[in-house]
Amino acid sequence: MSSVPQYQTTTVRLPKDLYEQARTAVKDAGAASSINDFLVAAVAEKLQQLREQEIDAAFAEMAHDPEYQKSAIEMAKSFERSDWEAYQVSEAAQNAPRATKTRSTKTKAR
């Protein structure tokens, strides 16, 4: 079941030079199939940027939150042992001598 998008018609006034640049981008550069699609994409992109800024601001606040800092340190400490074990396994795997490939009987016969 797919939902059909609903549209709201609105009037937008653009500075003439901005309109001309958008029209050129659509017409010559193929940036969109129409100015309407170009504007919809531009508004959607700007809204995405604003959402990302809100998320970034929330994460920035965490740097100043003593409760979060305490919780993060406790969590990191609880994983210290498993992190160290994973590191050792990774190092051992990287430093292990590599087995040389031997030819099978089939390969030797060719």
C-alpha cells in the first residue's frame, strides 16, 4: 500500500536574478525537470541541513552535561577488558605467520 503524496500550492516570490539562475540551472544544466522540482529539492535539502544542525547542537550539549559525562566514563570502563581482549586478538591475527599455499594434486597435474 503506497501513499500518494499530497501537495500544497503556494506562491513564491524570488528575486529576479535568483529566479534566472534557477531557470538556467534547470534548463541548461538539467539540475531538475522543472523549476518547481528544483525548488522542492532545495527546500528539502535546507530542511535536512537544519535537522542535522539540531542534532549536532544536541550532541554539543552533551559535552557540558556532567551526568552524561559520568555515564559515558562508566560505560567505557565497563568495556575496558573486552576492548583489550579484542585488541590482543586483532594484533595476534595481524602478526601471525601466513600459511603458504600448496598446490593440490589436481593443480600439479595440469
